Amino acid sequence: MAIDLLSFFQATDPSRTLFINNAVDAKYYIDFSGVRGGDIINRLQQKITFFKPNEPTCTLFTGHIGCGKSTELLRLQAELEKQGFHVVYFESSEDLEMTDVDIADVLLAIARRVSQSLDKITLAETSKLNELLQGAWKVLNSEVTGVKLKVPNIGDVGYSAEKEKVSLAFGIGEITTKTRNDPNLREKLNQYLGPQKTQLLEAINRELLEPAIAKLKQQGKKGLVVIVDNLDRIDNRVKSWGRPQQEYLFVDQGEFLTKLNCHLVYTMPLSLKFSNDYGTLTQRFPEDPKVLPMVPVQWPDGQVHEQGMTLLQQMVLARAFPDVPAAERLDHITEIFDSASTLDRLCYMSGGHVRDLLRLLNTWIMEEMTLPLSRDTLEQVIRSRRNEMTMPISDEEWQLLRHVKQRKKVSDDQGYQKLIRSRFVFEYRDRGESWFDVNPILIEARELTS
């Protein structure tokens, strides 16, 4: 079976998020839930559709960046839409300056995206929201030297061509566009909206979300779900008053994230699970964060995790043979790799991190430029990756990594937060068991083998 090298390369693009409704992407999708501690997305869907369809819910969803959260959240969106819900999914990194995020920024981003999604649904005039946004425009006007910003007349929610009114989404978009790349304007905006965040929240609920849900139900929809992806990517730099940004947003302001009157799903930085403030965080939200762990490649005792490795092999082979039944793909391994053990080596060295596996494979294809891919080139790619990863690791961090290697667990120590955030340590869950282990690429570093 002839494999087109370029097509295989494009199919292994590590930056590509799979859209389950796309026929091509659906062929690449592998269900890892059986080795990740159960189907988190199915349980989340049931909470919204069966247990609390008419009550606001709020869920934090976390896991290593690149472990497949976006793909799973898009699957959740597709399933909820099949169940009759109006779902607003967006990547917050497109709306927010991730190095400097305040609670008002998140609330405005949600309001804008919901308003945008309502299409031709027109609601009553948003008087309080209008007042707050007009005030924000005036603050920005006073801070822009030599440029007069036009204060738009923000009218009905949802764009109506007949009335030619400026939509709420447009008004918020104009404000956030002006402030996103200007830290001084962002500071002024948050100085204005910060003390009024309760009023902003109430206005979004009363004038946007609640009327929108009522109109959506008149159209036969079951309710409104907002999925805020990429919020786990906010920078953890320290705010001017000394508070790390992640703790500030999810712990100090967490209550405001839960108070929007619709179904909400936010992605949360995994490192917060190991913060000293994690206990406080769990009190701010109605339930503990849902974790999407790595795909296990071995058990804590070092034995190969056969099911996890098999699924990772299928993920790779599906990119090359999307139209071949899963059971038959194994017969074609040597058309891509020089041996089955080479594929095993690739899967193991990824540590079950989906994007890292694809990154290794993608780089390997570029280095070799021909099929089958050889073990020697894979080892070169692994060594190069290891060299990059080890350079910033301090002696103290190597000691922490030795502890993880031996004990298969971490503590809430600040050092472990960095190891998690840097993907030096992975979390695994299967059959009711949870454990941690060092990224396999680092395990073979001389600092851990000597």
C-alpha cells in the first residue's frame, strides 16, 4: 500500500486540533478514555443533559497542554449540539492578552462570544451593559493622546441589518481590540471595570444570558453552554501586588467565574492542582476539576501498559492508513517504520503525551524524508529533544525528578508545579489508580541514570 510522505507529514501536524464532526478528522480520532480513568466528556455531558439541564453548571477541565483537551471539548460540543443545546466554544487566547488577564476581561470575552453566536436573535436593549461599556469607552478616550475614539451606540444584542444597530459583540470587540496590545489601556479599563465586576456580572446575566436562553428555548433549544478553551494557557507571571496570575484568576476571582447563569466549562492550568491554594480553589467551584491525564505507556512497577501502547500505535497508524480497519493496520507497520519495535520506541518515548508523540514523528519525517523511517534517525530526534529539555533544569529540579522517578508521586511544593508546567513530569490514571512519572525522554538523561 503506497504511502504519500507529504500527506503523512501533514496528517501528523502536532498543532492540528481534530474536529470530530469533520469526516477526515473523525478517522484520525482515537478514544483513549479506557486508559485515562474513564470517559470524562461523557460524564460531563450527562451532568448537563440529564442531571442539571435547567440549572447553571460550572466545570473546570485540566490536563497538560497538548494532551488532547481541545479535541475532547470539541467532541463535547458536538454531542451537546446533538442533544439540542446551543453551544458557544471559543479559544480564549484569541480574545485575551494571556500575560495580563483580569476577571472583567474573561466576562467581557464570554459576553462577546455569546452575543456573536446569537445570529439574528434580537433581545431587549441592554441598558446596564450599555452604560458600563459607554463608561469604558470614555475612560479609553481620556487615555488616548491625539486620537478620539468614537463611542458607539450599543443597541440590541445580536446583529440586525434592518435596524443597522451596533451589536453588543461589536462594541465589546472594539474595546478589547484597543486594549489588548496596550498595557496602559488595559490597566485603565480594569481600574474602571474591576470595582464594578459584580454589576457587570449581573448585567450579563439579566440582559444577555437569561433572555438569550429564554429565546433559544422558544426555538426548541435545551439551553446554553459556553466552553472557554485555552484559559489554561494564561501566563503565571506575578501581578503588580504580588499574586501569581493563575491563582488570582481561578482562586481569588473563582467565584465570579461560576456565577454566569448558563452551563460553563473552563480549561484550567494543571499546575494549580499542585498549588498551596488548591484547597481554596475547590471551595470556590461546585466540584473538583476534571483531569485529562496522559495515555499510560507503563505501570508504576515498570511493566509495559499494553492497552495504552496499543492505542498510541493506532493513533500513529490511523494517520497513515485512515481508511484501513484498525485490526488490519498492524500488518502495515513496516511500510512506515523499519520495525514494529521502532514504533514501540516512538510511543514509549512520548510518555503518552499526544502532541509530543506527533511532534517527534513530524520532526522524524522531516529529518528522514523517506519511508520506512529508521530507528537511527528516531534516536537522533530523541537526543536532540532531550538536549533541549535538559538545558534549563537546575540541580534542585533534578533532585525532584529523582524523587518522582522513585516514588511515582508529587507534592504541592512550588518546584513540582514547574515540573508539571514544563511537562517534565506526567500524571496517569487507570483502573482507579493514579500515579506520576518522569517524561521518558528525561529518564534516559545521565543525571537520572548515573
